[in-house]
Amino acid sequence: MIDLRKCTVLVNNKAEYIALTKEAQNQGFTWATGIKLTNILCDFPTRLRFDEHYGVRYNSSADFYNRDYQCKDIVSAPGNLILKRKEEQLC
């Protein structure tokens, strides 16, 4: 599992969203307004921004943080979060 704080993740559809937000909720994340992530507030595709205060925002820029992922690269199957090693990043 990866620490989602201070990263952005491109989410293409509802299935990816559900898989990713299960792990995000386990790490303590909510929408920036405090609403639970089980409430889908965004359209897809979107880029989610996970901040250092455990808040999530949608429609973020890929350049906001140094760590930017595509959900399909870190979610192997619904509910299972893994990190595929990238040459330039070690986590």
C-alpha cells in the first residue's frame, strides 16, 4: 500500500474510484468538506488530490504534487491497492 498523502491520482471510472477510496478511507481520508468518500461527488474521468490533512479534492492538476499516479497503475483489482514500481520513484 502507498501513503496517499500529497499525491494526485487519475481516476477513469466508478470502479476505479471505489477501489481507490476504500484504501483512502482506511488511511483516514474524507472529502475536503468532511463528507465520507462513499459519497461520489465527481464525474469521471477526474484527478483526485490527496492532501497532507487527509482531505480529498477532485478535478486537480497533475502538477500539484510531485507524485502523480493513474489509478489503473496502483489498483490491481477492486479493493486491492498496490504500487507498481516506477523507474524514477521509490515509495
